[in-house]
Amino acid sequence: MSAVEFRTEGHVAILTINRPEARNALNADVGTGLGEGFGEIERNPEIRVGILTGGGGHFCSGMDLKGFVAGQSIDTSGIPYGGAANRVVTKPLIAAVEGYALAGGFELALVCDLIVAAKTAKFGIPEVKRGLVAAGGGLVRLPRQAPLRIALEMALTGDIYDAETLQRMGMINRLTEEGGALAAAIELGERIAANAPLALAVTKKVIRQSLDWPNSQSYDLQREFTSPVFQTNDAKEGATAFAQKRAPKWTGT
């Protein structure tokens, strides 16, 4: 049984962490499997959107502490955390969350561009309760996705928060009934995947990178990425399809 399962539905890829006996805790096999899966999402031109989820009713409960105590290391270089040593995934990523998304599991959800969660899902970075810190991106990503004081409270208390609370803070895109997160994420992914792949990649890149741009320079800085899109075959195809009242046929060129 693979620690991470990979499948596709049309132009949407689904990565499923498959260690239900350990609430999908991160170990070496999961780290390797995620790296391979994210790599395939980025390399395969037929894939336009990636979904990350967990099997057995939980997303991911974080690092396998038993493995940590035993000295096991996890290769996270293939996971798009955003550091210089990590993989870059230019395609939109959606987290489909059921059950626990804690510690490294919450950090995996924060890596994704969108989050769909069951109302019963639980989130948190409880590392400080174990003498650890949320070094997988929680301390740097969370303040960009939640109000600063809320991010500080979550990080300093290590408390667990419900999905409805996070949605009120704008951190979750869709709430579903228990068991419905993956189906809703696939539906959202298909809506995104219906759009032009080059335009999607540039849109994600500009939104992500512009968070660090001076406001006075943002329009000039984005032009480097956005201007070439207007010269692509897909841009011409989109306009032509609109005029002909038909669905566009994207080629990614």
C-alpha cells in the first residue's frame, strides 16, 4: 500500500495521503510520495489543478512524533513550502480537508492556494505544546493568511480551531458537510481547470508574488508576467471561441 496515492480525473490530479492508521502523519514515505506527486502535477501538461487530501477521515495530523523520536528524517524538498530548496508548483493547488489538519498537516493546507473543508475539520499548529516550532511554513504563512493577532494566538497557544472559525477569518473557501470535502474540491478544481493553463499559472504567480511588491511598482512588475499571455495561442483561441459561441480548446501555448 502506497503512503501517498495519485490519480487524475480529467485535468485534475488528486494526491491522497494514505496512512489512516496514523491519522496520515508525515513520515519518510509520505514525504517522498508527496514530492513525487507534486512533481507529476507540475510536469504533466494534461494536469491543470492539483488537489491534496487525506484518506480515512483525516487530512494530516502532522509529523510522526514516534518517527521523530527514533531519529527518522523526512525529505520535504519536493513539497512546495516556498523555500529556496523546495519545489515550485505553478498550477493551482486545493486542499480538501476532513478531520485533523494539525501541525505539519495544517502547514500542508496553508501551502495550497485554496482550502475546502468539512464543517467538522479541525486545524492548528500545536508544536509549542511539544517543545517544537512550526518550522514547515506555519510561522511565516499563517500571518499572511490570517489576521496577525489571530495568527499569534494560534501559534502561541497551540490550540485547535474548527473550520467555521477559520472560514469567518477568510482562510477557507468552501465548507461542506462531513465527508463532502473532496467532492466539493473536485468540483471547484474542474471549474478552474476549464480555464486556460498559461493564464492560470501567471494569475497564481502574480497574486502570490505581488504580496511582497511595493504598491507603487505593482503594475509595472506584473507586466513582465502578464504581457506575454496576450500573445499566446490560447489568448487568440479564447477570443475566437467567445465570438463563435463555443467552448475554447486550450493547448497551453
